[in-house]
Amino acid sequence: MALPIDEQLEFPLEWRGKIIAHDLDSVPDDVLKTLISFGKKTEVVRGSVSSKGKYVTYNVTLIFEDRVTMQQITHALSQLNGVRMVL
């Protein structure tokens, strides 16, 4: 029987995350501030825009040392104003 995919992760790992959010000017700064609060500094790169221009994807690359930190940071990002999904 195979382990669930999240149990197969080996740390440290490089996470190439996508944050899907409403196209608000505040989102990239809020993402960066959240990452800094966890001691992480990286670029927040604007990606694709939805066909109607309502949503935008922001790309972030981080190194997670452990599962707990990964869960804490992705949860904090998902709670930001305007963020719809963290992948």
C-alpha cells in the first residue's frame, strides 16, 4: 500500500508554489510580509491572469525545512485578503 503523497515528501524540499488571488495591488506585498514574518525572503512573481482579469497567479519558490513549517506558511498565505487558493 502506497503512502499518501504528503507523507512521501522528503525535507528539506523546494516548493514552487502558486498563489491564486483577486487582482489586488496589496496581494504581492501581503505575501512578501507574511513570508518575512516566517524568516523567508523570496521574490513574489506575477504570473498568469484569468481570462476576465479577475484573478492573477503569483509564483513563489521556497525551501521548507520541515512539514510543520510548510503547513504553517501555506495556511498563513491562504488566509490573506484576496487569496483564493495556495497550490
